Amino acid sequence: MNLEQCYKAMDGDYEEAKRRLRADRLIVKFLRKFADDPSFSRFEAAIAAHDDKAAFLALHTIKGVAQNLSMTALYQKADALCELFRFGWSDEGAAKADELKTEYERVMTAIERHVGYEA
């Protein structure tokens, strides 16, 4: 396990995560919890169903967790999409869902490779 490599691979900020959580074991614990979190699949289902409220809620959760774990690139993508869905359905947001998926998959791959977690 190498958290610095993990954070580099996910375009995150390990030092910020370390300042916030103070211990590598806690970072690992919460990265694994993130990997188990259903919010991203809920976001995909909401997009497929054109459910703006569910999309916003899932994005808000992803955004918050990504920010707390210093997953910088994922946070930025989720934050931008969250704002697009804040006041209702967004065709632009739906069109950009693949960008979030790419970033989410990059984070998941980094967690699997560097933290020893398999989804």
C-alpha cells in the first residue's frame, strides 16, 4: 500500500488528506468505504431515469466525500455537475456524465491498485 502513489494516480492531494484525517489507517478506511458507496451507481440510474433530484443528491454526496478525502479531480467534476442539476434537469449535465464516470473509474482503479481493495 502506498497512499502517496494512490493520490497521485487519482489526481488528489495526499498531504491534505493526511492533515484532515491524521492517520494513514483512517485514510485507507475511508477510501475503502468510498469504494463501497452506491452514490455513483445511483447517479447513473438517475441520469438514465431523467431524475434531477436523485442526480443532484448523488452528486452532492460524491462531491462531499471527494472533498473530505481530498480527491481533487473527482471533487471538481462532481461539483461542476452538482451545480448543473441544482435547479432541475440539465441536458448539459447529462451530456457530461461520462466525464464524471471517467474520473470516478480513475479513482476506483487507484484505490484498487494502491490500497488493496477490490470492488
